Amino acid sequence: MTTAIEREYGFAAAARILGLPESKLRYWSQSGFVGPSLRREGRQVYSFQDLVSARAAKELVELGFQPAEIRKALAEVRNKLPSVNRPLQKLRVAWDGSSLALVEDGVTYEVSGQRCFDFGLSDLAERAAEVLALASARPEAKAAKSEAAPDEGAYHWFASGLEKEALPGETAAAEECYRKALASDPGLAAAHTNLGGLAYRRGDAGGARARFEAALALDPEQPEARFNLANILYQQGEVDQAASELRRVVAQSPWFADAHYNLATALERLGSKRQAALHLRHYVDLESQKPDAENTWLGEARARLGRLGSRAAD
């Protein structure tokens, strides 16, 4: 029998479990603050540990901390635990009234390194089980709406930027929203990434590169920024560096199909036909699982793979 801790949760289910609006969870994920670590059939899903991390983030925000402040404190955690790239996704972070603390393997420590106190997870597991049972009984159930007033800070401006960007002729307005988001939260890496995308689309490759590099300085694990930076490097003739960046993307995010495709292109240009074929196979495998699997790029990748297959041993 599968327990709540062994299950996986979409954004809607996670929102009900945590008592947060789904839009808030999506914002946290896009901004690199805290989000789902798993991917199933092209969808991002939360593990139970991801829920633990998200609840910890919620508790800190409810205590009045801004995500930028939390990120700054977590930078200290990374210095003390360099193997932990995203503490909120691997550790439970909490506030005991006087100091920021983190939990690793059920034991809690202050950021200073002193032992602090422990937390139980049974209440979260019970809540998750309740939501799963409700979803099974009423599949049409929707995520509960938050009664809290919408934020007027980084979250508000970043979300507004996404809305504007989706509308024709609103590029300048979208840029202004992202800039206001950064003014509210200078640590918002995703805003730099989106500004980089807008700069690239208007032909400013240099400005785009600077934005992607700024995003990665804030959040080295953000795959979108690194993927976009690699594409610019490739176009500027820095193929070795582009391949290096794309290797990091697929290592961090093996589900990122386009990164496999572009890495194959760079490797083929560098003469690494065997490795290029390997990443083309990954691309074909990932794209073939999508509902709209048959597309021009997939067909082209299969043709390239066929050509590489006969030369990969060269």
C-alpha cells in the first residue's frame, strides 16, 4: 500500500495540503525559491520532502521574512554544507523565535551549527493523506483560494510580467514589471532570466547574456538561464563553453529534452559523434513520451540519429 510520504503531488494538490494559492507555489518554483524536484511525463510534481520544504518556506514567510532574506540566510547554510545546493529542497528550515534553523536527517541545527530542536512530520503526512483521500472521492475538487490579499511586492510584479509577456505588443510593459520585481527582491533570479529572454528576442545578445549570467550568479541551479546562456555562447562561437554549460543542464535536469538536443548539436560540431548520438537518443526518448510526440524536431532528430549511428564509431 502506498503511503502519503511515498506519493507525488501536483501543484493543485500541494496547494490544498499547504493551504496556499496555487499561483503562489508556481511563483516560488519559477523564482527558484522552493518548488517540486520531480518530473513525470513532462509535469513537475512534489515529493513529500518537497512539501516539507515548501511548508518550511511558508512558515518563514508567515513570520514576516521575505524570500530574499531567506535566501541570504540559506547562503550561510551553503557555506557550511557545500554539498547542499538547494537547502529548502533538501532540509527543513524553521524559526524558533530567535534564530534560523535547519533540519537534516531529523535533527535540527542553528545556522551557527549548534543543535537546536526537532520537528515532527506526522501532521503534514496526515494532511497529505486527507487531501489525497478527498481528491480520490471528488476528482473535480479545486485548490482552495487564499483569503489573503495579493502581494504588492516581487510576487505581484513577477506574475504581472508573465501576464504581460503573453500578450502581443506588451513587451515593454513586461520588462517594466520584471524590473519592479527585481527592485522589490534583488535576489529574484527568474526575473533576470525573463529579462534576458526579452533582450534576446529584440536582438540584444550581449544584454541577454549579461542577464542570464546575473541569474546564475544568484541561482546556479536554474536550468533555464544556463540553457539560454549556452545557446548564446554557441551562437557566438564559444562551442566548447556552450557544451560545458549544457552538460551541467542535463546533469541537473535530465528531463530537459531541448538541452539534450542542443548538447548533441554542440558535440557533433566538436567531433564527439558518439556522445552526440547518446544525447540525441535521450531527446528522442523524452519527446516520444509527450502527447503531441510527432513533430518536426523529433523527426529531424531521428534522421540525425540515423546518420550519426553509422559514423559514431569513427
